[in-house]
Amino acid sequence: MPAPLDSSLSLWARLRVRVANVLGRATETPLAETAPNESRQANAPDPEAVFSERQAADPYRPWTFRDDWKSGRLVGVSEAHPAPVVVLEVIAQMGTRLAGRVETALKTVPASGLDTALECVARRVTDGGRVEDVVLWSAPVADTAEVSGGRVVVPFSVPIPLDAVGASGLSPYPTTVLSPAETGTAAHRVLWRLVLEAEPGYRAAIEVPVFAAAADLEAAV
């Protein structure tokens, strides 16, 4: 267990307990092989209830708990631009890879290129509501940006280390698996994100789920 970032981030043990409850088994599972995403009805069930039901029914397949994870289509946030979308090709687990494509709203590839990186982040929300992110590990994504269908698309395939240590001296952790409501209110969690940057002034980020490896599950139960 790596040393805590500081006294305020000494809750790694709690994160590990939460992660241990929802670790995945597959080594690399195409999203097409998962159950299809349910259509949303006008009287759709409460997402929190759906999350709890799915978690109880199949705790070792956390990618089925949430509709956005299950569909493999995730919407990000962008400064002064429409939000990009990530379309995942496989279920990412520690020791495998994250693969898919980012669909941006850009019409042309910036002359300076589009810098893309995958980051593992420890996020803490202070009592005053300030968000503090500490990057535990990061890796650049090859510059593969291209124009497709009238917009810039970035295909990617990034190896995810099982136990590699980043510049911070801490190993990356799997995503802290939370329900949609918990994600917005959690004081401490681990998240993974793709970050895109270009000149002048383009920056976007998309959270992507990275689940734990089967070996971690066997060690935890």
C-alpha cells in the first residue's frame, strides 16, 4: 500500500475496501459482448435503484452497474467548446488496455497537434467545496487525430499498468465504483480521465472507467 498523499488523503484504505467489493473478472471484454443498454422510458426507474440492483445481482461485473459504462459511450467536459464523446471498444481493466476513440467538435486538427493523455487521479473535495486533484499516474496517447465525418476523431489504445509507479511514487488504482449520485457527492475517490489539449485554448476531459484485475479480486476475497 503506497503512503498517503497527505493527512487529508489518508482514506486509501476505505477506497480499497470499496474497490474490493466491485472488482471485475475479465481480462479484456469487448463491449459488444455485454448485455445491451436498456432503452430509457418516460417512467424509467431511478438510476440509484438500478445501480444497487445490478451491483447486488452481479458484483463482479461493475461495468454493468451504470448505463454510461454499459454502453461504452461517455460524455466529457470542455472549456468553451461542445463536449467531446468517448466511445470505448473494450472494458478496461488494470493490466490490459483502454481502447476506443474520442469524437470532438473540432472541424480541423489544430496546427500544433492535439495532445492527449490518460491520467489516474485522486480527487478530494474540501469542506468548502473546492476540488483538489492529484495525478497519480499518466501516459501520453499517440497523436492519431484525424478528420472523420466532418469532425476531429482521436483513436487510442493505451496500455494500463498493473503495478507501474508514476512520478508521484504511487501506483495507480482502479476507478472507485460509485453510483451516479455518489459520484457527484463523494469527498474522496479515484478516477481515470482522458485529457485533450491544443493551442490556442482548447482543453477537454472525459472520465473513463478502469476496473481492477482478476488477480486483485482473488486476493481481496
